[in-house]
Amino acid sequence: MNNYQVNENGYYGDFGGAYIPEMLYPNIEYLRQHYLNIMHEPAFQAEFQQLLRDYVGRPSPLFLAERLSEKYGTTVYLKREDLNHTGAHKINNTVGQILLAERLGKKRIIAETGAGQHGVATATVCALKGIECVVYMGEVDIERQAPNVARMKMMGATVIPATSGSKTLKDATNEAMRDWINNPLDTHYIIGSVVGPHPYPDMVARFQSVISEETRKQLQEKTGSETPDYVLACVGGGSNAMGMFYHFLDDEQVKLIAIEAAGKGVDSGESAATTLLGKEGVLHGSRSILMQTPDGQVVEPYSISAGLDYPGIGPQHAHLFKVKRAEYVSITDEEAMQAGLLCARLEGIIPAIESAHALAYLEKMNFTGKETVVVCLSGRGDKDLATYMKFFDL
């Protein structure tokens, strides 16, 4: 059997590890030694499950999208992560990590955010637990995701703009890492995706795996089978995709499709299609696949979606790509926006532009009519209304 999970050295095949400054070693090492024990404690699990149920609103529904199904000539289900508290899948992970941080005795939380959904989810759990919260966000993203910035501030978080580089997610992550190096003792860094040094990719994937765990049970109830034919999810760093894939990894007959942002076209120079454009290298503490110049400098990614313009992917995704367990494809801004509008018109659901990338790939698939397809609707489109309005002149 193929092993798609992390090994004892923190690697998925050729990818992963912990490439970190010496200052962070004690933090990461302590986390690595304790995270699994803490997560498996009955008291931790009881509180985690209770919060997922009563605070987040899980299980999230698995919705049979009848009009999309009719359009594509097959059975399409939407896993409704957009219905979670705060409007995306990000809250699953922040609830888990805040409970972990409490048990590690941390008094201050830092986070990075792109689209703002992870920042909002982090500010939310910090308010819930009365813990200081600092969120780093690219200056460009602060401008295009103003409602999310307001939500974070309303919940008491300090939002610090990242003003270097492209002033987006990559730069916010750099700033958060710097903060952590300066405050290693009292601070826990809640990373929002399956990226970063080990044990983060594994930890975040485990917290997000509730998505596929629920999906299996819901499919069994609805179709009589736990396994669909296809599972689709958008991928930037890749946390919703990893959560959606997690409990299907060993079912080799289930085709996993991860959809990256092609931006203005894969060869346009304005893209975030990491697996198509990237090479192996180290970014933000782990070995993965990332977009880089011939001399190894990180290439600035681009996507109309603030949550997908990350120049790399998580190491587990890099492994799934390399061993061909999952297929990695890309969708342009134009295709994603049209798919978002179509979903709104056919199903009365306005998806986040990130999720619209996954929906757009349905156009490129050929169905016989007998397939069951699950698309992870990772977030709702409220935060993107200004972008939708501008794009469609609404």
C-alpha cells in the first residue's frame, strides 16, 4: 500500500521537513513531540468535537446540486464548508490549534492571512478563548478584503500590514515568521494551511480531515457508498483540499483533483499554477514545489482570488502530485469567475472565488452520467462581492 502520510522524520516522500532558523527549533521541536499526544487526549477530543458541533455548526451539509448535476450530466454534490461559522473551512483548524495552544501554555497567537478567512477564523477563536491575537496581512490583500479586516478588528485582533514584496500572502507569512522568531516563548503561530515546517502540514491536515470524514458518512447515507468517483477542491497552500482528500487517499479508485489558480493564463507571467510552473525547493520551512526563478528566488504569484495566490503548495500535495495520486490542474480568473456566477444563478449559492476555481473544472470533465462527484465548496462569496461586482459590472 502506498503511504501518503508523513513519516517519523516529517517527510512525505521527498517533501516536508523543518527548515527553520535555530531560534525556532525549541518551539517546533516541542510542538512536534507533543502535538499527537495532546490531540489524542480524550479531554482535547471532547472539547474539539463539542466546539465543531456547537460553535462551528458541523457537520456541514453535503448538498445534491440538482441543477449543476443536470448541466454536467452527472451527480454533483457540494460539501458546504461555506456554511461554517465565519464562512469557510479555516475555522476547523483554528479551533483545533487554539485548544493546542492553550494546552502548551501560550498567551499570544499570531497568524498570517491572504483572503482574510484564516485571519478571521483565528481572531474568532482568540476572542472565544480571551487570548491576544496578531494577524499579518499583505497590504494589497487588506485593500481587496476590507470586510474581513473589519471583522478581525471587531473581534479585537491587531492587523499588521505586510509592506514588502508583492504585499500579499507570501509576505504576510514572512512577517509572521519574523514575529515568531522574536517571541518564541509565549507565542503560538497558527499557520492557516498545510504548509510550513513539520509538524504543521500534518497537524493542519488532521484538523481539516473532518471534511472528508463527514463526507464519507454522508455519501453512505445518500448513495449507499462511502466513496465517490471524483473529489474536487481548489488548492493554494492546500488545506481545504487536504481535508477533502484525507480520508480518500487510500481508496485508489477515487480520483482526486486539485485545482490551482492559472490567473491570467499559465504562461502569462501572472499565475499561481504551482505544480505546472514550479520546481522543488524550500519555502516557509519545508521542502515542496514552488514557483522560482532559475537562481532560486521566489516568483510573485498572481490570482484574482486572494486565497490562491501562494507561490508554493503544501509538502503533502507536492508528494501526491509527484506520485500521481492526485491530479493537479489549473483554472484561469475568467473561468473561475464565470463558474462562480453560474453557481449563483443555478443553485442560489455564491461561492468564494477560491471555491469557484474547483467548480470551473467541471466544465473540462467528461462524464458518462453514472459518476458521483464531490466538490469542496470551501468558502462563501460574501468577502468577494466587490471583486464579483467589478468583474461582471453588477
